[in-house]
Amino acid sequence: MATQTKPIDLYYWPTPNGWKISIALEEMGLPYTVHTVNIGKGEQFEPEFLKISPNNRMPAIVDPEGPDGAPISVFESGAILQYLARKTGTFCGPTQRDRIAVDEWLMWQMGGLGPMAGQAHHFLKYAPEMDPPQDLPYAKDRYRNEVGRLHRVLDTQLSRNEYVAGDFFSIADMAIWPWACLWEGQQQDISDKPNLKRWLDLVAARPAVQKGKDLKSELRAGQTKESQKVLFGQKG
């Protein structure tokens, strides 16, 4: 693993997707500079940010020491995790079969748990507080139940392995944990999922995970009416 001499630029806001990358950078011991992107104020729509993240979502990174020593920008949290794991040769599994398992569970999070948990947060917490209120029982049940199903899948997988992809901590754990640890806000009951509970506590005890999750935590506040218009409107 080559030494990183220049810090990676991290475009970040303290959300589960942002935590994935701050946790990864801490676990991998990579130097980084934080650039906050206030999604409640619409900073994700600024032209300079869109050059880095054309889907107007954070996190994103710019690595001044990319392939062949040239700078590279990377958007989408799953792609960033894969890039950083390949760059450092860490947290992607010791064997080819392990690496396939890591990729499977990373994609499971990107296509399943993340979107479904995000919709659960939206319809259970934010939508009922909108102006006018959008209290939609069908949507609340739909996403609450789907998160519950995904948690059961995860609990079953963790009954076979210490970590998600095997007996090693990986970028799959870094991707899944930030969403799974918010189970209360998704109105879930994990008392019948002992393997999930064990794993949540195991990962939470890692110093780098704690530091990554705490990054800019003071900025994590409730939604205002104005920020809701930006986040949940049709801008962009």
C-alpha cells in the first residue's frame, strides 16, 4: 500500500451515506479534508459540486493521488468504498471468493437496505410533519415492513458469520452499519434478531467507526420547513 501524501477531499454531510465514507477513511488511516455540503440549504445543487457529483448527492471525494498519480473524483458511496478498498488493498476480503461476498452485500445495501430505510425515515418521520402533513398509512407500512424483511435477511446472514461477508470486517459492514444502526427511527424491533444486535454492538465498538460517525455530528439537526422544500421538492 502506497502512502497517501496529500489529503483526500471529502464532500460530506452527517447522514448514513456520509458516515460510510468518513468511517472508511478513518478505518483505512487515509488523510482527508472535510468540505461540508449542506443538503438542507441546497448546496448539493451548486455547479462546482455537480462537476464532482452529477446526481447532486453526497458524499463524493476528490483524490489528488488517483490512478497513475492523477486526480480523480468519485461519486456514489458504494463506488467510493470500492475505490478506497482497491486503492489501499484493505477491507475487501482476503480471497477472491471473499471479495465476491463483499461486493454482494455492498450491492444489497446500495439497492435494498439504504433506499428502503431512507423511504421509511421519510414516510414515518418527515412526511407527517410536512406542510400540509402527508401521513400515508400505506407508505408507512410498506417501507416499515420492507426494512423489517431486510433486517431478517441480515440477521440470518449474521447467524453464519461474525461480520456480514465473513469472519472479517469489510466495506460491506461500513456500508450497512450506518443504516442498520438507525433501526429505532425506522420503527423496527430487533429484540428477535440477536445476531443483528450482536453485530451492531461489535461494529459500534470500533474506534474508527465511532470517530467517523461523530464527524460534524453537531450539524445533524431536525428538518425545517425550508430544508424540507429543498430536500423533498423537485429542484435539480
